[in-house]
Amino acid sequence: MDCQCPVAGYCERYKRKMMGRMHHICHGDAIMPNGTLMPEAKREAYQRLWLADANGEARPVPTHSEPPTPAKNYGPGKELELLWASLKLTIKPSCPCKGMLLKMNEWGPQGCRDHKDEIVEHLRIHKGNFGLTEKTVATLMAVKTGLAFKINWMDPFPDCVDIAIERAEAKERSPKHPIPKHP
């Protein structure tokens, strides 16, 4: 079940306030204690419970799911994080962008192209997590690194996502930068 609420607040589907972690679970970008994205089966179990509550039904009996697989630690999400780091932007632990970066790694370059609108919209919604000082430093670093001449500063997110995808693909093709394989 896809989340229909782009931001936290009252959810019509579940007839409840979806704030903080509940919204992240529903939206699919909740981070587990081990640093991985919450497994889809666990997310769906929460959604079934919320839907039963909203409809006044008996709660379904939770089932135990498979142990979580390790997070894929490389891909377009990692490249976007490195791009931001080159601009001296650090993602705060409380920012849901970390979950989006993990999703991007799981999707890979083609999946990120397929989900580009979703990624860009997510980044636009959460851009307020960076303050004026951070944005000013990022602008100066972008000029210094030459990135400022490759992106549209009126709306940098689409171009930054494209650059991250291109960098991930280049590293996948390069024998000098072997991509770590995970099970």
C-alpha cells in the first residue's frame, strides 16, 4: 500500500495522525536500528494494523518476517550523499532523506530514473532541514568545485539526482572502482 500523504499529519486512509516514525513507516523511508530500510513485509504489517483500527475491525495477528538483509551501501543514493558532502552539506540523523538515499541505492541507476519524480519531490519537501548558513556554504562550495555551472540553482534537485545517477553508473563500469557486492 503506497502512502498517499506527502507530509506528516492527519491521514484519511488510516483515520489517525501520522507523525514522526509512523509517517516514515507508512511512506516507506523508516530506518531500522541496524541502519537498513524497514523491510516491506514489516511495513505492510503496520499498515494492515492501522487499516483494521480505522475500519473498526479486529487487529490481524502479526506474523514474523525474515531477518533484515544488509543495506546496499552503494549506488545513486551514496553518490548523492557524496555530492552533498562535497558541498559541506551533512544529512542530520533525524532527516528522512537518509531513508530516501537507501531506497535510491536499492533501486540502482535505472530504478532511480524510473522514480526520479518521487525522489525530487521528497528532496524538495525536506530541503528545510538545511539552514541559511549551510545553504550559503553549499553555494560557495558549488562555485569552487564547478558544480554551480552544471545545475539549475532555481531548482537544483533534478540535476543533482541526474549527476548522482551518472556517477553511480560510471563507477559500476569502472574497473578501478569495484562496487562492493552484497548478498
